[in-house]
Amino acid sequence: MIQKLQQQSLQQPIIVMSAHDDVLRQALGTHKIDYLIKPIIFEELLKVVVPICQSLQFENQSY
């Protein structure tokens, strides 16, 4: 699924949330992505999502 998403849009941020290490290893092997290990801790979620949102906002302002 990750590879299909990346084929459609190379600029699309991807965050993987999984309790299974094999899923994370596969995701990390493809391209630079962010990941969270379940159970999700809210503060960790913010550490991943906020920079992505800020980056996207900056890119949108550039257009």
C-alpha cells in the first residue's frame, strides 16, 4: 500500500502506525517516512504530525 501511495504522489507525507515490526521494516525500506508504534502516545503523535503540517503549510504558502 505504501508503494502505491508513493507512486501516485512523491510529495505525499506518509505516517505508518503499527504494532508489528515487520510492517515498520517494510515501510522504512521504501523511502523516508515517519512511523509510530502502537499503542500510540499522544505526545509522540504530535512530534510526528506537527512538523509535517508545518512543512505542508510552508509549501502551500510558497505557491
